[in-house]
Amino acid sequence: MNSPSVKPGSRHAWTFFSNHGHVLVAIAKDPAARVRDLADAVGITERAVLQILVDLETAGVIERRREGRRTNYAVSMDVPLRHPLEQHRTVGDIVGLVREDAPGR
């Protein structure tokens, strides 16, 4: 099923995930992605990505691992979601919903 096209900047250009969610999904898809790659994928600045990475790391959702000059990320799939409405679900539940190789896709 194709998603409906929406003009950027229009009143109807909202998405179901925040930029934090988008960065998380992008990292789950490519744990070796550079900050520039994440910014391009999400459509935000590199500075915004860096702040989101700090937020996600501080919350224990991701772990950064330096490998030479590169950074790789590991997503902690068992971390509960933060909002009381969703805290019965985990980061892995969200990632599993949007993974391209998820069952039923």
C-alpha cells in the first residue's frame, strides 16, 4: 500500500513518530550510519541529530561504540517506552513495527 503524498510544510504534514522515533528507526536499520546520514534520512539538521543521540543514550535506548574513527550504535530493544500510555511496550516493539523485514511485510 502506498502512503499518501503530503506537501512538506502543509498543515497535514505530520507523522506518527517524533524525530526521536525517526532517528531510532534509522539507527536500527543502519547501526553504522553517520550523523550526516541520520540527518538526511530524518530530514533534520546534524545538530538536532546529535541532541537526539544524547537523549537516546541518556535514556539507555542506544549505546554508542567507537570502532576506530567510526561510531556504531546498539539499540536496547527491551527498554520500555517512556509515556504512560505506551510504557507497557518496548523500544523493540516500535522497531519491529517498522522494520522492512518484519513478518507480514
